Amino acid sequence: MKKQHVIDTSQTKALAAQDAKGSSQDRLMRLLELFSGDTKSDWSVDEAAVELGLSASHTYRYFRTLSGAGYISAFTPGRYVLGPAIIALDRKMRVGDPMIQAARLVMGEMLDAAPPGSIAILCRYFRGQVMCVHEEFTTRFKQDISYERGLPRPLYQGAASKVILAHLPLRQVKPYYEVVMDEFERFGLGVDWAHVKKTLRTLRTEPVVITSGELGNSAAGISAAIFDDKRVIGSISLVIPVVDASQEIKTLLAPLVAEAGVAMTQRMTALASSGS
């Protein structure tokens, strides 16, 4: 076979190095994401190598990098879980995230008017799901299912999710709907795409979305959307015991939640404008 000659310039070397660096960063992120999955919380090098389609030697180097930085740690020889650096980042988020800081006051004001045991929650739209990033409560009632902090929830279930779903572009919602059509119907969003579009447009015109019994049978939710200018980024909500969720209580609390959504939107819009 005739030997091929490769022209090797400094420019191509630089581009190759840049590509390799990007690839390495992607692999590190993919490895870290393995530890955040729902199915498995601890991994060995060999298991991760198979899952990621990498060699054991490459995977070991990535394990060593993440372990050295504290993002993963060995709890038994050869098996790793998320490490203390994740806790440090979580604390940094709780004390430094402007969205959480802006929400604390308005969440407290909502709770002052809510029945005992109610919970105020702040959620973000994240990777096609909704995630609670902060909660405030005086005494917490026991729920069947909850927006537990850090636990992703689907877009079709519960007020905190539905109010975000209603404000997403329909072209973005449709592919998601086509995967989980039965769930959309189950949670009252529509039996077909035409009905779903109509439901979402109706929800979009309302200042709040109210649901009852969608996250188990024990809770009702009242939620308002949060925007940074025109893009929906999350929701702010009151979760109240369903036994206290009379029409009178919901009528009383709905304007307070709507006002909280407006206040949060104004704050986040101002922050987005100051950073542009």
C-alpha cells in the first residue's frame, strides 16, 4: 500500500488540539451526567467506559480529573458517587442565584396568607423539564408526590409545570407532545394536538394556573409564570393541602401568586437587561 503523506502545518495542529480539547470537555460532562441520572448513582470506571463508549484508560483519566476536583469520590474501592464539590456548588447557588434571592421575599409574603402547612416553590425550566430550585415553608405537610428540590418533573403534570408549558412556543411543545400524548390526555391537556393547542392558549391568557390532586391526592397548586423579558424561564407557586383548597381560599390566593409572578418577571427582566 502506498504511504500517504500528510501536510502538517501549525494551523492544522492548533485546530486539532482545539477539537481534542472540546471532545475531552464533552466526555467529562457526559461522565458527570451519568452520576446525576435516575437509574444509577454509583459507577465504576469499567461500567462508565461501556456506557460512554470509551476506552477504560480514557475513562480512568476522566474519573481521576473529576475525583481530584471533588466532583466525584470513591465510597468503596473502585466505585464512585458524587463528591463534596457538588454540595459546595449547591450552597453557592442557594446564596448567590439572583433568581432565588429575588424570590425569597415574595415567597414569604405568599406564605403569610396561605393555610398552615403550605409550601412556596420556585421552579426553573430545565432541559425540557421543570425543576424546583428553592422552597420556603413554615411547617411542611406530607405530600404523596412533590416538587422536591432538584427533582425534575414533567411539563404536563401540576400547576408549576403547566404554567411553563403554556408559555412555551407551540413548535417547541409539539415534538414533546408527540412522545407523551397519553400523559397530556391523562392530565387534562387534550385528546389530540388541536385540543392541546386550544388548552394551552387558554392557560396562557390566565394570570395563574390552578390544579388539584395532580401531584398525588394531597396537594393543590397555584402557579404563575416567570419571564426574562418575553421568554418563560420558570414559575413561582403555592402548594397547599388539598383539604384546605376551597374555592374561597384559591380565589384569595390566586391574585397574590399572580402578583408574585409579575414581581419576579420585573426583577429577572431587569437583570437580563443589565447584562446585555
